[in-house]
Amino acid sequence: MHIKIISIFPEMFYPIINYGITKQAINKKKLQIQLIQLRNFSNNKRKNIDDRPYGGGAGMIFTAPPLKRAIHFSKLKSKTPIKVIYLSPQGKKINQKNIDELMKNHTLILICGRYEGIDERIILTEIDEEWSIGDYVLSGGELAAMVLIDVITRFIPGVIKKKQSLIEESFFHGILDCPHYTRPKKISGIHVPKILLSGNHKKICEWKIQTAIKNTLKKRPDLLKNINYKKITKSKL
Ligand code: ADE
């Protein structure tokens, strides 16, 4: 997967390039990240990329011409399907299900806005989809883009070794994950549930499903509305 990021703060992405699962994916050549400085596409000496909004109002807006040039530059030489995504609080909310849609595109161009946003005509003519990471306003799209990249990377085939770990984690079946325990067997007077030490895989599997449902009921009952229980109980957790 190839992800190109257009931003005025490309250095903000160094942590995901240098740490964790994204770094591993880059090293394995499963993920390629290209940082594009929007200011390099400004036509003026001061490298301005923003201006005051027509009609007045607080804050500045990213002007259309540098963005347009940066997007066209990013599309050059790409032979695979490309999707141009604008990270914005007005976008469709990212969840585990709709990540699949994005994975179908080999190349993603992520536009990170700042200030009050970008000129609407870019959204109308250049952007394929607007995506949000939640109903709150961040000071820029960079953090949202990093969240999106992290979520996507975990689903690139070959990045996470055990497919099982994806199947078992929260949201895979639309519900939360079961509780987890590791050594020592007793801590703060609380023992590891006996069933997990029994070696009985069928019973352990049932326990995982039951506790996952209980956990969801307690913490996120809203998730249980659209759940296919048959599918969960049939699946090999
Ligand atoms: N930019 C600012 N706020 C955002 C949000 N909630 N999601 C995605 N991009 C954003």
C-alpha cells in the first residue's frame, strides 16, 4: 500500500515512520509513505498557502491552487487505483467495517488541512472522500491521518503475523474483546480465571465469547444492537 500525505507539517509523521507496526510494515515493504510539503507548491516567495475567507470570519483557509498542484503531483506516475481523501470532522466516521473500503485502493493521497479548512472547490473537484476520526475538531488533519494509517496498516496482508490476533481483537465481530491475563497467576488477590489454565480449547473459546459479550454489554451496550450472535458463536475465536 502506498500512502502519500500532503501537509504543512510533514515532520509530524516521523513517529509513525520510525516506530511500531507502521515502521515494521515499511521495512517489510508492505507500506510506503511519501511526505509532501504543501508549501513547496506555493507560487509566492513566502511560500504562503492560506488566505482570509471570503465573507469574513475567523481563521484562514488553505487556498486552492497549491493544493491542486500538490494533488496532481501526487497522482503522477501512479498506475494503481488512487483515492484522494480529505481528513475533516465533516467526513464519514472511520470504523473497523468501512476500513475495508479504503483497503481496496492501492494508493491513498491524504490531505491534511489546518486552520479553518480548505477551499470548498478543492473538495468539490479533487477529493474523492472525506473521512473523520470522531465528532470533535482537531487543530489539523495530521493526527487523524496517523490514526487512519495505523488502522489500515494492521489490515495489510502480511503485516500482523497471526491472523488470529486480528480475529480476536475488539470490533472484529462488531463487539469488544474478552479480558486478557498473563503471568503471574495471582495479582492483587485476583486469580487468572481457572478455565484459561485448563487447556480445554473448546471451553476456553466459549469463555472468550461469553466474556466478550459481557464486556460489551457493560462498556458499550450500543454495539450489541446490530450483532449477529450466530456468526460470533460459529466463528473460531
Ligand atoms: N481534522 C480536524 N478534526 C478532524 C477530525 N475529527 N477527523 C478528521 N480530521 C480532522
